[in-house]
Amino acid sequence: MFNRVAEIVKRLNLDLEFISSGNCVDYSPVTGEQIASFPLNGAADIRTIINRSKQAFEEWRQVEPNGRSNLLRLFGDELRAKKEELAELVVIETGKIYATALKEVERSIEICDMVADMQYRMSGFSVPTQGRHLAVSEVWQPIGPVVVITSFNFPLRVWVLNALLALVCGNPVIWRPSRKATLTAFAVNSLLRRAKARSTANCPEYLSQIVICNHEDSVVMAESPDVPLLCATGSPVMARGLQSKVGQRLGRSILSVGGNNAVIVTPSADLNLAKEQVLQSAIADAGQRCTSLHRLFCHSSVYDEFVGQLKMAFNTVYVNSPFERQSQIGPLIDKEAFDIMRLQLEQAKLEGGIVSGGNRIDVGLYKDAYYVQPAVVEMPKQTGTVKTELLAPVLYVMRYDDLKEAVFEINEFSQTLLAGIFSNDLKEIGYFCSMDGVQSDAAIVNAGMVGYDMAAMFTTGKDCRSFATDVWRPFMQSKTCLTNYNF
């Protein structure tokens, strides 16, 4: 596997020595082998990086909006030219199947084009006043260095979304990637540096920097008053710890956390459509994404028929190397993820659950890789285990008789990003989507959750962002200008 990585690194024209001379080891979940090692940054290194970012801010904020947008378009061109190589790196580092990894790169390219055009929508307002010679207007200005912390399950796209919004607004970026996906981060940041070299704008040297550090050292960025905005994607536990540090200094944070998404299957649902969409939503990326489906509430009148078909579909999922053309899902990210999955399945059994699937599968001779069969767990009710977020291909199934009861159970997990319903009853759909219905960030009707992760990233909700034109606002600060021109 290391030789394959070296070949991709060569095609990307990256510094092979840099990615093989550090004490931060990167493993591939595909085979369990070591594929790279990076220098680990300490607290002193992080403070130096922050200071460099402050200096870059003084230059970058002076660049006109057209120059910033041009850099983003050039970066999109770099991604487009190397999208196959990047997709292979994502497969190697995360275990995603190739088609899914390629789609992530392609979505990132789309984001480049979309954000590059955002400069035309970044405007303030003017308002009438009571005074005849008084003018009041609003202007938006860059805020300074933006830290972006990403997780392994979206090693590219989440950073592209946050970083490009920061850059187009006039802010430099500090990227702290997951230690399980450092190679992809290094490659992407190198492509951005090439785009900078081609740009005619005055792009400072430290416009975008990477920090590779332990979680304890990342707190330095959360505590620094020189970092006005911190964007983080990960677990609620991680987010609470960082948010408390940022909040103590009255800084800003954008936290994309949670998941444990849920679906309701009603008596009027198209069961074939529901089965297909539920399966894909639960097994995509081996269930290791914030938009994965983990809870299913099925009406008692169709429960036996639907769940029986669903278990058969789960049992026939083809699990193999993500480079295998026919493979539907690849491995879990590491042994820790596998251990957590098995622990939760055992706990579900103690709470009365009936588990189908979930066994480890041998793929090749990779004794340090963790491939598993997706699991369906029939639960008597929604227990604490069911409400615990899990990054694994596990679907908890529960009966319901009253729609309001099922909606209440969905809302019991406050970090639910996506909630769906399969129904052909307009009254049920209307209630589900209303303010009395699900309290998730997005409500989905008669569709799965694969391909809708962009809605979770943009939606106005727990991360305080909007899908519409003002998604850039958290990355800037507004100033109200009052002018008395009576003379």
C-alpha cells in the first residue's frame, strides 16, 4: 500500500520526504498498513502558525474581491486536474469506495465555483432615517484568521466549504485535519499553494496553513484571542470542549456536530422505495458519516413485512476492499471504531435488542483491517444505546403506532441533523415537516439521506448557518456607519 501511495504522491508532485519523516503515523483502514508519517506540531508551533496567519490577514484583506474569487476558481481547476488522484487518496485514508470518494472531490469542485461567485451577494444595506441629513448604512468586513477542524469521514469537502468561505471573505485559514486523514489534507493544501502561484492577486505565503496536533494542543487555537472564528466538525463531546474555550473569550464558533439520523416508515409508504433508500442511507461510507441513518421507526401494520425484507437486503450487502469494483462498502476506519460498534451491539442485546449481522469479515490477508457486515438491531424501545451516536453500519429498528409518538422519539436526540419520512399521506407529511413535527436541521420526504449532506452543511440550525445567500455572514463582521452630512 505504501508503494501505491508513493505513486499517487509522485503524480501529485508532493514532497515525499515530508510525508515520511514525522512522528504522527497515518494508517490505511483498507489494509491496516502504515502509509505516511508527519511531523507533529506542539503548542509553541501552533502559536507561531497563528502569528503567521495574523500577518497574512493584513495582506489578504486588502485584496479586491475579484482577486479572491479568481484564486478560488484556480483552486477548483487544480482539484479538477487531479481529482482521480485525490479520490484514490481518500479511498486509501478513509476506506470509502472509489465512486463515493470521487463524488466528494467533484462536490468540492462545485463548491469552488459556487463560492467564487458569492462576492456579488456579499452586500450590506442602507436605511431611511428620521433626520433629513443623516445616512445609515451597513458594511461587512473580514474578521481575521479562521481555524477549520475536520474529521476523517469528510476529509476534503468540509474543509473546502469552510475554508473557501473564509478566503472569499478576506480571511486566512488554519486547517487542523483529523490525524486519520492528514495525507489528503497535505495534498489539498499543496494544490491551493499552486493556485496561489498562478494567481495575479497578492496572495500571502501563509494564507492557508496546516496544523497536525493532538486534541489537547488544538485547545491552543480555541483559547487564542487572535482566532476570531473556529469551525469544527466532529463529535458533540469534542464540540462542547472547544465551544467552552471559545466562549470564555467571547469568540465565535461554527460547530457541525451530531447525526444519529432517523426515518419513519408509515403504512402508506412505498415499501420498495423505502427499503432501497433506507439501505443506502445506513451503509453509505460504512455508516461513518454525520448524515448516516441509524434509527428507523416502522409502523406496526407493515413492520414484519418491511423489516423482514430489510434484513435480507442487509445480509446481501457486498463488503470488500473499496478498490473492488462491486464493493458496496469498505472497512471501518480503525480497530477503535470496530470495538465501539461491538460494544454497542452487546449493550443493545442487554437492553432487549435482537441483532442480525454485525460480524467481522475477513478480506484478503489484512489482519489489521476491520471490515464488518451491516447490522439490523430490532429494539423493544428507544434506549440510551439507541440515542448514542455511532459511526458504524448499524440500524436500530423500532415499532410505533402513533405518528406523534415516533416524532417525539426522533426529537429525543437533540443533535439530529436529518429526519425523513416515507409516506403518501399528505396529512402525515404536513405534520412531519411542520413546526410541531421533527426538530432536525432538515426534513426529507420519500428520499434517502445520501447526497443530502450539503443541506446539513448549509442549513440554518444548530450550526447557525443558512442555505441561502447569507452563508458567508459568520465569516465577516458588520459595521453600521452613521453619517451626518448637514453643513
